[in-house]
Amino acid sequence: MANFKEIVNGDTPVLVDFHADWCGPCQTMNPIIDQLAKDEKGKIRILKVNIDKNPQAANAFQVRGVPTFLLFKAGKVVWRASGAMPLSDLKGQLAYHLG
């Protein structure tokens, strides 16, 4: 968890994708998150957290369903959403919350 805190407290905004291998909507989001990483390279970091392998991280942020996305800016959660969404919606939310 120390590395997690170091990452989200950095200067670059971080989108955390809480997911699970058994989750259908999570699988739907994988190529969308990959495209977002390419499109926003250098502007935002993406951290994928498997809730089955890292239950302590999921519990710490009260993740009750997957996929759940948390956007951190300077160590603070500035946006949170659950469920699959199109790339355009995801980009729109990031643009809104990051200015």
C-alpha cells in the first residue's frame, strides 16, 4: 500500500481502475483503458488494481463493485465512478475534473 500512496500523491494525476478477472464489464473496459493510456500518455498515469489480489486497497477506498474508477489529483480523490463507460465519457470526465 505504500507504493500505492506514493503513486497517487505524485505530481501526475492517477486514474485507478479497480477490476477483477471474472468481471465482464471490467473486460469490456480493458481496451478502453489501454486506449486512454495511449491517448493521455504523459498527462495521466493509470494504475490497475485487481481487487482479488489486493483486497486491502479495495477496502481502503470502499470499492463495493467493479469496475470502479478513482481519479486522484495531488493525492486526493477528485472523481469516482463505477461501471463500464465509453471512452468519450471517460475522457470527458477526466477533462472536467483535471481542467
